[in-house]
Amino acid sequence: MRLDLTPLLRRPLGQAFLVVMLTALCVLPGIATLPTIDRDEARFVQATAQMLESADWHGYIVPRFGDQLRLQKPPAIYWVQSASVAALGGIDGGPESIWMYRLPGALAAIATALATWWLGRRMFGSLTGTLAGILIGICPLVAFDAHQARADQVMVAVTAWMMVLLWRLWETRHAATPWITLFALYGLCTAGILLKGPITPFVLGSTVLCMAAATRRWSWIVRVQPWTGGLIVLAIVTPWVILAAREIGGDTIAGAIRREVFERAGSGMEGHWAPPGYHLILLTVLFFPGSLLTALAIQWAWSRARRARSTHSIPARWWSGLTSRGGRHPELFLLCWLLPTWIAFELVATKLPHYVLPCYPPLAVLSARAIVGGMSSLPRALEPVNRFGFGVWAVIGSLIGWMPAALMVALDRHDLLSDPNLGWSLPLRSSAFVLVVVTGLYGSVLMWRARKHALQGDFGSSIRGGITITVMSLVCTLGVVLPRSPAPWITRRILEHAQVEAHRRGLASLPAMAATGYVEDSLLFESGRRVERLGHDALANWIDHHPDGLIIANADLLVADGARDALRDRLQAIESSRVRGFNYSKGQLVEVMLFAVVPMR
């Protein structure tokens, strides 16, 4: 018996409810149970925690991570997270309050899905809008990114709603420019700048210029009033710049901008270089199931957006199409949003998968329009390469369905599914494993049927199968498997062992602690800054000043080549604290344990 959602989709409120419900199913499970994720999230939440701990407003001007300035991102995300934690009463909550730091990102993912729904509905009708909102809300990239307390999801939500307002200005371009819309547009642009620098204004500026060039309506630029926008941006950003310059100096701010914008664009920073095409290759997986018709959808949109005049030269035909006043403006707007931004991210040297998130709303609308339109919306009949693509898409869906089960099996092979000393356990002989195996089997059946439907041109049935298995797999992975698997959460486990040792000593809180070898950023937030991260050279001096301290280090600290005899005499391994796990930041299996400082006799 098939669930009939037609009555729900007849009203905008029902459509929005469906988008919110499916997005929430993918972004909310696990946000309270997943420990702090290294390394970006750990840095964001620790900087926010230090803001909340600051004695006065000066601490809110320049973020800090430990004793270092945190200038990799502007300050707005830390303000947003601080407001969330303070409003929910988690200022003194410790690592258990991590969900309060993550909540703005999860809500922003839902807001992005709603903006995409609104835009698709406005352009192509309610069914396309609803499907577009669902496709972006449940895709793996958004789901995984929304589980990390970072700036990206909030920036994407701000950007998406800014583009909704820009489309509204285009729709009413023959009327007077509403001042409230203009202020809201540039207010959101300013928020994007304070969240993650130049990305949001680049999306806005490139779309405006490309729309003006493509339609030869240069008065469109005047309607958007960039000079007014510049004044609004300056009025909001300048006070923070002045206050920050007074705190740390203008040269420091200028250096951070140069490093994070220009150097990141020209060279692969922190080992994150990748060639052009990196984001395109990952799109098929990270935008699943929306990637079913994405390539064909862009071709279809291109053909609809242009109306080429007769000419013999291929370049002339392309330019004629781009500069023609004819064509469909919704498709043209989405392409002007998508293509310049995507190309810019492909050309930038530093690449991470989530960088292209601002491009996902137009991708979702175009893909949804092609799926809803069926065969009639495609630029040509299906070719063998398209049929092969449907097969690849179905295989990707099957692999996503098997992802939680495969993760459990892989961890079990390395004996990483349990930590009996702490009660962390997710054995293969459990109801959780039965659940994920059923998910994998059901997903394989769904994807086999989805490919069959796609070959027949029934893309609606195909996408229903893709949506179902994606939601099921993400719920199992993020809500069940990862929170209960001990392997990735080395920091949380070693600090639980430290708590056990503190209780054994009769202490109410953790003793003085230092870490060497294993020095991940999550140690600061999870311990409440009680752990000092040291190099091997500074360890002996720290031991002299903390005769009752604990050391977190690799298990071979005392037997490794070059270990000093003095360390062997001053440290005693606590064997019951031995932790084996997978350090995903480095891609290595590691073994970490506690060492107690032995007082000198």
C-alpha cells in the first residue's frame, strides 16, 4: 500500500511541513550524542566556549582558540553559537552541551531547505519546489555538515534566502525597488560576510552581473543599487573592524584576510589541494539522490535559458544565446547563480567537499524540475551514456544503503566495536546490526527498482526510492552507528578514563593533565581546557611542576626509540586506560593511554 501525500502537498503549509520533516530526520539524529568532531568543529566550539567564559565584551570581539587568535573565520558564527548556548542554559554544560553549539547549523540546514522550496515553488510550481527542498535537505553533504558546529550551514542559509530576495527583485524589476527588500538583501549579504568572508557577496555579485550580461538589461544593476548595498555593508562591518583593530592591530587583520582569501585561493592550504573537477566528481555521491538527472537538467536549463540567433560560428552561437533577451528567466537565474560560483570553487587551489554548498540550492531546483518534468523536460532522448549513468546512480544508492552495515563490519574486523572498560559496545550480535543489514538489503532492492523506473522514464518513482534509502541510511549512520561506536571517539574515551582515575584518587574534578603525541583539538573542549598540549621536549619540565598530574600519550611513549630514562622513572602507565581507535583526522589506527606522574623520592 503506497502512502498518498497528495492532500498534504496541496497547501504550501503541507509542502513546507514535508520538507522540514524529512530534513530534520537527516540533520537532528546524533547532534546530541556524537562527541566533538576533530578538527574544525573542535576549534569552533572551543572558541565559542572561550567567548562565553570571557569576563567582558572584549572577549566577543576577537575569537581565540586556547592562547591563539582564531582569525580563520569572521566572528559571527561564534556570536550565533554563543547566543544558542546561553539561551539554552549550557554555558557550564561541558561537552554534554555540544548539541547546543550544533543546533544553529541544524536549524540553518532546515532554513536552506525551506528557501530552496520557496524558490522552486515560485519558479516552477509546488511539486518542483517541494522536491527541491527535500533533495537539498536530505543529501549526505548537508546532513553530515549540519552535524558539525561550523559556519558553513549558517552561511548557506543566509546566502539562499538572500538569493530568494534577489529573484524577487528580478520578478518585480519593472516596479519601484522596495526599500525593505533592498535592506534585507544587503543585510543578509553582510551576515554572510561576517560568517565566512567573501563567498556570499561573490554569489550575489556574479549572479547580478551575469543576469545583466545575459539579458542585456544593464539597468538591472541600477535596480539592485550596489552603492546602497556597499553603504549598508560598511555600516555593519566597520564597527567590528575598528574594535578588532584596537584589540589586535590592523596589520594582524589584514594578514589574516590575505592568508585566508588570497593564499587559500592560490595554494592548497593545510594539505587540502585538489585538481579542478574535484567537486564535480564528488557531486554524484554528496548530492545523492538529487544527482539522478543533474547533468541532463543543466543541459535542459541551458537550452531553455537561451534563444540563439542563426549564425555559422559555434562561439558566435554561444555568445548569441548568452546575450539574447529571450529565453526562460528562471533557468537563466539559476545558471547565473550556479556556474560562476562552481567554476570559481573548481579553480581555487584549496578544496574541501563542503565548499560548494552555496551551489546546492540551484542544483536542487534544476534537478527537481527535470525529475518532475520527466522525459519531456530533457534536452534529447536518452542515450547509452545516460543509461550507464542511471546504473552508476543506482550502485551509489545501494552503497549508501549498506554504509552503516559496512562501517560496523570494518570496525569489528579491527576489534574496534567495543570498549568494555567504559561500557562502549556495539557488537555485530545486536539489534542495531540487524537494523542496518535490513537497511542495506532494502536499499539494494529499492535501487534495482529505481534504475528500472529511470530507464522507463519514470523518474518520480526512481527518486522516491533514492529519498527513502538516503533517509534510512543517514538515520542509521548518524543516529545509531557512529554515536555508539567507540573507535572514532578517542578523546571522549581517554577523558572518561581520566575521570575514573580522578575518582579513584578521591578528586572532585580532573587533575592537572598534559597531552603529547596525541594532541587533537577536541581535547581542549572536551576537558574544559584542563589539558595542556605539549611537545616531547617540554614534557619533563611539566612533570617537575605537576607531581600529581596525568599524561595522555601514545601507548609506546616509554618504549619508543629516544624515550629518556628520566621519563621512565617519572611516569607509570595506567594499563586499564588503554584506548584503541581510529584517528580519522590522520587516517591512522592509534593506541593511547594515561600515564601517572610518579613523585620524586
